[in-house]
Amino acid sequence: MRVLFSNRNFERLREIIEPLFMGHEIKYANISEDVSLLEWADVLVRGTEPFTAEMLSFAPNLKMVCQWGVGVEGIDIEACSAKGVFVCNVPSSNTGNAEGVAEVAILHMLLLAKGYNKSQENLKKGKVFSPRGLTLWRKRVCIVGLGNVGVTLASRLKPFGVTLVGVNRSWKDKFDALKLDQFFTLDDVNAAVKGCRFVVLTLALTPQTEGLIGHEFFKNMDKDAFLVNVARANIVQREALESALREGHIAGCGLDVLWKEPPDPDDPILNMPNVYITPHIGGTNDEALRGIPAFIADNVNRISEGKLPLSCINVTSIGKAE
Amino acid sequence: MRVLFSNRNFERLREIIEPLFMGHEIKYANISEDVSLLEWADVLVRGTEPFTAEMLSFAPNLKMVCQWGVGVEGIDIEACSAKGVFVCNVPSSNTGNAEGVAEVAILHMLLLAKGYNKSQENLKKGKVFSPRGLTLWRKRVCIVGLGNVGVTLASRLKPFGVTLVGVNRSWKDKFDALKLDQFFTLDDVNAAVKGCRFVVLTLALTPQTEGLIGHEFFKNMDKDAFLVNVARANIVQREALESALREGHIAGCGLDVLWKEPPDPDDPILNMPNVYITPHIGGTNDEALRGIPAFIADNVNRISEGKLPLSCINVTSIGKAE
């Protein structure tokens, strides 16, 4: 198979990528600027740039578009389906993505619980055994969104001895394994967070969740509670979060995602007390960097052997469902 | 019962302490400076100052010495036994101590894994999706010392999907529940750490473990591995650790304990790259602050009802074993 990577940034990863695609041909091109190599490609591995119907028209041999990661926004899936092109993504579980994001959520919870910034000030002042932090143990924790990241987080948090509250659009039987202490549907999210010391957002950004977390939500949170967001910034109304922090409706927050990325270095939120920020590092880790291309390479092998690819978004639309 | 707290710092906690000791009388005194209240006391609750045979001779009514926490170094246990005085400590599990220390160990592991300091520099430079950190997921982790803290840590780490190596003086059947992937005795600790990405010290400081972690240990660690110490600083030879960091025998370390506490604010270790330090906050948390006096109050109630106290160090020596 002839596999085209959609931008030249991927070339920096060639030492990881190329051994995984043994037996296939690989090229890299910035397809946003130059579509000429699309004609050559059997498979397109796509980053974050758009892949439109027009671009597809330059790719007569294309059999599959593989998203590098989960999010396929920006791919014209309908156009692909119409031409019989598989559109596949890489599931976040077991590829280092969900695992990494869950770990960064726990990092933020521990930074907040232990008062890490204060501890660093205390070191400089020569103070030990201070600040008096919190344990996660015995605290009530609400996870909003039980997709791959939420489920991965829940399974790691429960053994800390927390009381676990789960929120999801609807109940799924697989949640039984999480041993949740309580479950709410997303409609009741404002009720779910009452009494929780930590609230972690792990839900997908959709038209329904955009701006979901606003003034009412923060008023329902306890005054000594912390918000952690490892999902997408636009789920949270920025102005509502800032006023909740300023007015003491909540005690602090940890954010791995920001409304503008990269943020302005002088954005005041970077220096608010009890706010911890990391630069969207949840999914950026050693395992994801191997796990994602390994999954894609496996799909390339599958279609070259005439099998259906895995994690295919449009398999039913193109009439090839198993 | 008349309960004397051994130093006036405890007075700052009276709002937490006194409701727990309802029905008993409470006083506070700096017994290192003034022994006069010892005569009054049925029970002594002791902080970290010495409690000697001479001091005991001023306490004719004393029935029990309760350590605030685990460590009873500095109490003349033999003298207490000879006079029929129970010496009790507070076990670290289920009182917020072991739980808090295990959480701080995981905080350090995540700070190191995610390159937290570098992430903060990147934020200031306007860089996102960087640094490329590690997952704990799929890494090999060695826990050296499977006492209460080590066991508490193991049960929390295993669900992160790590390969878990345990080291202890000897095997105990209760370790079965930890689902360790491998076990070594303490004699083989240098072999145990080979191939591990994280090594966490959770063992007690004893004459056998003092200075245990030296040059040979660091040479056996992988060059890309991290050391986390949440036990006692003197288990590690400072000079060996510093040269291991400087010469690249290990990739970094996280320390909740230091050889001198508080450290000099200009101690160079506070500013070494890839070194994270917290000011001995493992056991300093909201739950321990309630859990410890609650356990002691329960023991005071027990002896006032004629029962044997719990977690008694010298119960056999004074011939009152159950």
C-alpha cells in the first residue's frame, strides 16, 4: 500500500512510524498546500488539517483515511462514504491516549489536593509539614463523561478509596464494572456535583456539551471543591469559571485544555492562585506515540489483506458492514 | 481520664481534638521544659520530644503513652513496660497517614512522568502538546518496602496498568492480594530495580536501612529511571544520589523527605533539573489530622473501660497480652 501522511510534521516521527509500516511505501506532504501526492495514495493518514470533498477528488486510488487519534472533525465523511473510502480513527483506550489523559487528570487532582504551589513557597521559606493538604481518600469525586477517558479514570480513582459519582448521557451496562457509588444522567449534572470535593470533566465536545459548564453549575459545586478539565476547553464557559474562582464559588481548578491554544503568555488565568495549568499534554506521551501509528499500520495491513479495517466510522454508510 | 498533650503546639488543634475526647479532661504542657503536669496525667499523648525514664518517674498515675503517629523512637519503652505503662502508636493505614503518603508518592511519579516543570516553561513560551511525557501505564515500577505505605501504594498503582515489582525484607502471605508481578527480598534490592522506570522508597528507617541506597543501587537503576522517596531521607546516601543525578545514572527524582528539614532555602538540590521536592507533606493532611486523635481517643476510652488498648507496642512485655 502507498501511505501518505497529511503533513510534514509527521516526518519528525519517521523513526517510530516507518518500522511499523514495513512492506508499505510511505510519503509525507502538506496536503493543505499541495494536493499532487494525493493521486499516488492508497491510504491517507491525517493530522488536524481539513480533508474536503474537493481534496478527495484528487485522490482516485484512495481506499482509507486514517485519523491520527480520535477526532475526525474536518473530514468530509459523507463524501468519503460516497466514494467507498473508509474513514477510521484510533480509539483512545489501549493506545496511550485515554490512559495518559486520565493520568494528567489525577496529576491535577493531586496538585490541588496537596497545595503544590503553596508547598513550593513553603520550601523557599523553610517551612516543612505544610501546607496541610487533603487526601483523595474518602473524598467524593464526580466524573462527568464516561467515555474511554472517564472509564479509564474511574478505574484508577476507585482504589484511592474515593466515593465515585459518575455522569453520562445514558447508563451503559459496562459501567457496572466501575463500582460507581452513584450515577446521574447528564441532564442532572448540576445535582450530581453537589457535595463533591472534585469534579473532573472527561466528556466529548459536541453541540450539546459546548458551554455546558456555566454559572449554575458552579453555584451547585461546593465552595471547597475543585474542577479539573482534561476534555475540551469550550465545554466550560470561561467567564463563568473565572468569576466562580474570583468570587469563591469553588476553591480552585486544574486545566489541561485552554480556550486558546497556545495561550497568551500574559493571560491572567496562568497566574491565578489555586489554578494549575498544563499545556494539553494528556494525550502527548510515549505510549500514544507508538500506539497510534501501530493501530493505523494494523489497519493498512488489514485492508491490504482484504479485511475490513477496525474503528471505522462509516463502515455501514459504504455498505460494507460485517 | 486525665489526658496530657506533651507540647503546646497541640493546642492549635483543640477544635479537632477536644470533641473527640468528650468525657475526659485535657491539658497541654511542654513536658520537655516543665514536668509538673505529668503527676496529674493518666494518659500522655506524645509528639516528637523525648520521653525518658526520668520523666516517667514524675508520672505516678500514668497508664498509657500514646504516640501521635507511628514513630515511637525517643520513648523509653523498657522503662514504661517496667512500670506497667502501655506504649501505643497509631497505625498508618486507615488513619490518613499511609493513604496520604502513597498519594504524594503518586504525585511525584506523575510530576516526573509528565515533565511538569518543563510543561510550565512551555506554557510561558506559548508551546502546547509538549513536553512529550511518559505514561505510568505499561511501565515497570518497583516499590521498596511493603509496610503499610508500600501496600497502600501498590493497591493504587496496579490499576494504572503498571508492572509491579515489590521488595520487602521477607515475603508475607498478605502480599498475594497486591498481585505483584515480581517479588525480591531486600537483600536483592539492587537486582530488583534493574529495568524499572520508577523506583519508590517506602521502607522504614532502621539501622539496617540507613544509607542502604548508595552508589551500587544507582548504578543498577536504568539511566531513564526515576527515584521517588517518601520514606526517610537517611535511607538514601545524599552524595550518591546527587552524583547519580549529575552523572546521568538516573533521569530524575522526587523527594518528600530531606536530610535536613527544613532545608536551607539555598540548598542546591532545590533547584536541580528533574528534581521535585515537597516539604514532607505526605502525612500532613485533613484525614490524618482527624484520624490520629480519633484513634487515640478510642484507646483512652478502651483503657477507661478496662479493655486493652489497640496498637500497643509493649503489651507482651507488661504481661497483659490477650
